[in-house]
Amino acid sequence: VFPADTCVRVDGDVPNEVPCDEDHSWQVTSVVNLGEHFPQGWPTIQQQNDYLNGVCTEAARAYLGGDDALYNSTLTPFWTKQQSWDAGSRSVNCALTYGHPGGGFATLKGDVRKEFTIDGQPPAKQPPRNPLRNR
């Protein structure tokens, strides 16, 4: 688990912290302790996904400065999986990334809260959309 603001590059299957001005796969927006939400024990992957989808999307909005900023970034909220509950770890990362349609991460470069590129290009201009409404 990496602290918020960390840029992470995946080398093979190993995530490594790198400076954000270097190529990376995702940028961490927050650290979530699943033990606080699941005190009864290790949640299934589906339970983790259901919970983290909302938590990490909200973390992404807060990190970038709102829903419009998230939409215009073209980035996607992403989270790591909890795999070592019995060893005492309960934490996972929420992050922002860009996934290729066929699988795999795009290469990000730069802090996603400022100017950054996706595979060497600025984020694609997004079409206008209706504002979100409170439900």
C-alpha cells in the first residue's frame, strides 16, 4: 500500500513508487482501511469491489476537485485488492488510472492534478454532458 499522492509504475507484476514526472501506471488518491467497514473479517472480492467503487470514486472526485474534473481527466478510479488479511493488513489503495480497452494500463506522465499525459498525449477533450443531479 502506497501513501496518497504516490505515482506507481508496474514492472512485470511488481508495483514500484516513482516520481510523477516519470512514466507510471496510476496515482494514489487515498488509503482505505477495509477493517473499519468490514470488522467481521475478510470481505470477498465482490464485497470489496462494491464498497470501493463508491469510496474510490468519491476519493477521485475530491482529489481532482470535483466530478467535472474527474470526467474531463478521462481517468478511471481504480483500487488494489486486499490479499493479506491474516497477516494483519487491512489497507488498500484508491488510485486513478487509464485502462486500455483491450486490457492493461496506459502510461501516465505528470501529476494528474496538474498537466499530465496519457500514452504521450493530453487527455482527450470530453463531449459536453448534463450536470450530475443529487439523487
